[in-house]
Amino acid sequence: MTDSATTRTEREDFQATSDPALLESADRGDATNLLSYQQLYELWERQQWRTQDLDFSQDREDWANFPDDEKFQRMYGLSSFFIGEQKVAEELGPMMRAAPTEEMRIFLCTQIADEARHVAFFNRFYDEVGVLESSNLQDRLVETSAHLNPKFHELFDEMLSSRVDKLARDPGDLETLVEAITLYHMVIEGMLALTGQHFIITYNEDNGTLPGFVEGFNNVARDEHRHVAFGARFLREMAQADTRYAEAIQRTLIESGPAADGVLTPPWYEEGMDLFGVSLEETREFAMKALERRMKVIGLAPVA
Ligand SMILES: [Fe+2]
Ligand SMILES: [Fe+2]
């Protein structure tokens, strides 16, 4: 791990989220550090930021100077995040309504606002940096979707959407909520988004590129750690309450494994290629280590 990556995850504001993946105590299955729903809400109040404050002028110059093949490779990560943020923002409403306590619902309301801000962040980056031909949010989402991996649709449009549609019809269906939170907070945010963010930020920091993007993406990552901390607390409580829910978590992780692994792999990937300066194997290991720590805290993985 480079210095910039070590420094980032050790930053006080990142540690403050209590995401088990950032805490060594998680290796022992220690859940005492997890924030309560109320504390997570209060942390959200303290961790506000504005997309309009970011300065993308250097990013625009950097982007114009990237060779075409580098632009093309960077489009996979950018597109997956831009569309991913838009999809999760839209799916969270029914999940919020189905959450069983008021404290959970209040926190999930803050998360909906965060996901909207993440969409606005990407939209502003694309606009200011001149990434695409399109000139509005809807058209940009369509244009950038050409870069996605088909597994992305399987994970978001089939697995996650089907659960969320079910919750919209029956908000009392707690087992489906457990499945949806496993997919959303553990797989999509915890394994995929935070892994991509980690390597993309580190690569840009090491190369001194896209400083406005790096600043905003760090804020997005901090938000995601807070979201995942909510997911870890919720799933731990549910797994302890009933083995049926513990089984639902494990079943959903197994079901989504191949699609999640597919999303980590760009459609143009060839064996042995580096992705943002690291191997696909290293990317997978990072995602699995983060999942393992969270599962230990949830109580569903053996502790050392
Ligand atoms: Fe997000
Ligand atoms: Fe999120």
C-alpha cells in the first residue's frame, strides 16, 4: 500500500465512520466500535461537503492531455461509478421505508441525500472536464453506459432491483430487506465501490493527476464508509435476531459473487493487464479482505 492510501484510511474522519474494514479490531470480531444509528446520523451532520466548491480546472487540462487509450480505460471506472451512484440513489427509497425503526429510517434518508450528491459530483466532473459530447445529466448517463460490463446490469437491474420492487410492494418483508442491504451495503458499496475508489484515488494521487476529482472522490469514499458502517450494524443485529436472516446474508453473498467479480473486471480486460497500477488479483484481494472484516463484525466469519 502506498503512503497516500495508508494516510487516507487512517485519517480521523475516515476512522470516525466505524466501518469495520478500516479497523484492526474487526479482525477479532470486535463490534464495540460500531456507531449507533443516532451516532451515524450525527456524523453525517458533521461530514457535509459541496460539489460546487470543487475546482476542476487542472482536471480539465489533465484529461485533455491523457492519450486516447488511457481515456478509454479510465471510462470504465468513471462510468461504473456515475451510473452506479444514480441507480443506488433511486433504489434506496423503498429500502428506507422498509427499515424497521425510526432511527434506521432517519439515517437512510441522509444516505439518499448523499447518493444524490454523488451523482451531482460525477455530473459536474463530466461537465467541467469535458468528458463526453452530451450536455445534460440524462444524456450523459446514456452515453457513458456504453462502457459498462454486462455483469453490472445483472447486479443492479436484476438482483438489487427485484428486491427493491418486492420491498416497495411489501415493506414488512424483513428477509428481503436483509438481502437488499447485503447487496447494497456489503457488495455494491463495501466490496465494489470502496475497492474501486481506493485504487483510483491512489493511482491519481501517485501520478499527480485529476486533483479536483481526487478531492471530491475522497469525500464520496468517506460517505461510503459511513453507509457501510450502517449496513454492518443492521446486518449484525438481524443475524443475531434470527438465523433465518443470517442465512439470507450468506445466501445473497454467494448468489451475487460471480456478478460482483464481473463488475471488478472491465469488458476489455486481458489476462495479466494492470488496472490503475495493480493486478486484478490484488483488486480482488482488497475487496475480499474488506468483506471478511465486516463479516467478522457481523458475526458470520470465523475470527482469528
Ligand atoms: Fe454513493
Ligand atoms: Fe453509498
